[in-house]
Amino acid sequence: MAGITNAISDLINSILGVITNFFNAILAILQSSFMVLVSGVQSVFGLTKNLASFILGNIVMIGVLAVVFVAYTSYQQRPGRPAPAVGGGRGAKKVA
């Protein structure tokens, strides 16, 4: 009689072990999926941050170049400044 009760006890323990392992596996899959999702979101935020800093850096450089260009053209158009020679520098033939 003890053998039958031991067999039933082992059967119940095995069934409970299968159920426990099943739920542990489901929880592990959910946890790893959540971690992959969080890692992906962090990567997207990092990419967005780096892209924004790259674009802002280029905008600053373009702005600096625009300021230099405007300053140079206003310097060139200042009254009293001689106009640059047409045709180059030394050795250019003057047209009468």
C-alpha cells in the first residue's frame, strides 16, 4: 500500500514540477522580451540624441559660414573701397 501512495505522490510532484517549470519558462521569456524591448528603446533614444547633436553641429557650422559670407560681402561693398581689378593681378593687359 505504501508503494501506491508513493507512486501517486511522485505523480503529483511531477505534475506540479511540470506546471512550475512551465510558468517559470513563460516568466523568463516575458522578462527577456521586456529587456530586449527596453534595450531597443534605449538604442532608439541614443540614436536620436546622436543624430540631433550631429544636425545641430552642422547647423552651427553652416551658420558660422553664412555669417562669414555676409560679413565678407558687406566688407566688399563698403563705400570708398576700390573695386577689385578685372582680369587678375600682375601681367594682365589693360584694355583701353
